[in-house]
Amino acid sequence: MTLKTISPVDGRVYAERTPATAAEIDAALERARKAQREWRAVPVTERASIMERFCAEFERRGQELAVGLSWQMGRPVRFAPSEVRGTLERARYMNGIAATALADLDTGPKAGFRRFVRREPLGVVFTVAAWNYPYLIAVNSVVPALMAGNAVVLKHSAQTLLAAEAFAACFAAADLPAGLFQVLHLSHQDTERVIGDARIDFVSFTGSVTGGRAVQRAAAQRFVGVGLELGGCDPVYVRHDADLKHAIENIVDGAYFNSGQSCCGLQRIYVHESLYEPFTLGAVELIRQYRLGDPLDPETTLGPLVRSAAADAVRAQIRASMDAGARAAIDEREFAASKAGTPYLAPQLLLDAPAASAVMREEIFGPVAGVMRVRSDAEALAHMNDSAFGLTAAVWTRDAAAAERLGGQVETGTFFMNRCDYLDPALAWVGVKDSGRGCTLSVVGYQHLTRPKSFHLRVTT
């Protein structure tokens, strides 16, 4: 058995690896445990110096990494460097706040006592990362886990095998002590075995809801922490007082960037009836400007989906939505590169999409969004919350107070006003309902990669 990265660019095998054997897995976990015992005693300032060297090496390789992204998962080369920049933004931010996030919590004076709470590392963190943003997803747990004093074992998707190895190469160049960061190429079965191994102290998983449930089952027999960042069917609301041009530009980009292959890419668009017609006309005009084609062509603005089967599955969801009453605004033939049986798929906007249609209920991992008209904030809110998912939500409005009021009622992990589809590393990244549990990024993210230990010291004379 081999793990293969089949490039969506041309269907060829771009990378191939043999999965780790049982002996190799065992040795890797032993190395991680041993290295972590020493690493936890290294001062945070020294860890930070190593992490900055990692960032410098990652930045040095930026162009190479960006082109590799295009080959492995199909993002156009004109956009791929943004993932390198975003990865560095998150890594450097989490590195910069580590000393504060990990500082002892003084509980205040009490005569005759000294009391504080210390954040201690968990041990070995097992990160299982997805292919759609292979560096951005992995960095969310890898960097803070190491900075908190843990060791990390990274298992990446077979679609992005080389992304995992790039992390390893950059850490080696930064002189991170051996054993602290390791890559394992694993089958699904062996991934579950690693999750169940007593030497793993925390699992950070990003992927589908189905995958999250499999992780939960694998961890069920142990008292081990699990962080899950799963799917989304994210809603946005264009309020009656929105800046229409700005809303159209933001929303189209948020729905179709990365060919819609984003867990936090928006999918459900609710537009106040007073703006529905101009919004849809403007959105369709902008969508038609995309250039679908070879992601290695600098002129391409919309790349292929990750594989042909994924594109065909999205086509089936589009048909199901239309059978339920939605209307297609785009004729697929307008995009010459879009062909059934290939990963190249035209973008689609489904108008007047019924609440029960696939586009408004299911996660569609492709360049598709549905639009529904609403008459009020209350109606928009009801629709936004009518979902099994809750990763992000957004509103476009000139009324900040109204936005904050709506944000307080939307069932979501992150709420935006006048923007979408962005992770600010200063804010907690978290989902609700079927979008997952746990947290990465921000000071709060460090709390999930450490355990509190209380010190209650009586002072005697």
C-alpha cells in the first residue's frame, strides 16, 4: 500500500509515500515522549528563538511552498503565496504571546500563603490536518503546542504529503531538538490506533464531521483531550443598510476563494428584499469574471477542485438544490474548462434557494452558494441559526450596534461585520454544533494545549 498525492492540475502522481510501519510508529512515539520530558524544562524565551528561526526558514522557502500548494491541491499560483503569509502571521503571533499566555496566574494575596495556577504542557500532541489549507490548518496547533512545551506528531492528508515534510524540514533547519516534531504518513486505520495510544495526550483534528466522529470513537476509551475543527455551511446576511458594492465584493470572494474549498467559506446568503435584485445582479456579474483553468497559469483566478470525484459530488448537490426549487444563475458552459469527470468546475450561484435545499443545509465543498431573500433581521436570524453547523457568520451593515446585537444571537464560533472568511490569530477559533469543539489560536488556544496546576504554598517561619 502507498499513499499518493494525485495532482488536480493534470491527474498525475505528484508525490508517493509508504505508510509508517507499526515499528516506525512505536519508535516515533517513544522519541516524542523522551524529547518532551526535556523540552518542557526549556525556558519559553529559548523556545521562542527556535520558533522565530522556523518562521525565517519557512519564509525563505515561501515561493517553493506556494508552487507546491498549487500542484498538490490546485490553488492558483497567484493566490497560493497568501497561505505562506498567513501561516507566518499566525506562527509569529502565537510565538509572541506565548510568555503571557503561559505565565503563572496569581490568585491574589492571602496572609501566610502564596497561591498561583501554572499552565503545564500536556505531553505529546497528535495533529491530524486537512489538505485544503495545509499550512494554515496545521500551524494553528503545531506552533502553540511546541511553545507550550509539548511534542508534536503531525499526520497530514495524503493530498498534501509534502506540506507535512516542509514543516519538518523548517524545524530541522531551526535546530528544534530531535524528536519534538515528527511526521507520520498513516493509513486511516493506523491513525485511529495512534489516537488510542496511551503516549498521545491530545488530538487536534481538522476535517469532516464524519472524520470527527471517527476521532471521537478512537479516543472514547481514554481520558484524552480532543480538539475538533469540522465542517461548515456558513451564513451571511446583507442588511437593508449595507454598502452594496462592498458586500458583493466581499461575499463573492468569501464564497469562491480556493474554489469554495474552505470550512469557513460562506455558503448561505440571506439578502434583505430591498437589495435582493441589485445584489444578485452584481454578484452574478462579478462571478462571471472568474477565469477557471490551470492553477499554474498566473491569469487563472479559479482553480480545480481537489479531485474529479469531489467535483462530481458538488454537481450532484447543485442538481439536488435545483430539484428542490433553486435556480442556477450561471450556465456551466460559460466556463469552457468546466467538464464533468474532471476536477474543473464552474462557479455557481443558486437563486431563491429554499431553506430545505442542499445548498442551504449541507456543506458543499466547492464554488457554490445559495441566495434567499428575507424581510427582516428576525427572519434572517432564524434562517442563520437553522443549521447543524456553526463555524462563522457575518452581516453587512452600516449599523454597528445592530451587528453586535445580531452577533449575540447567532449560534456561531466567530461573528463578522462587513467581512468574512478570515482567521485573526488574536481571536479564538472555535465552532459550535457540528462544526466542532475546542479552540485554537489566541491566548485561549494555549489553554487547550496545557493543563492547569495549582500551587498552594503555606509560608512558615
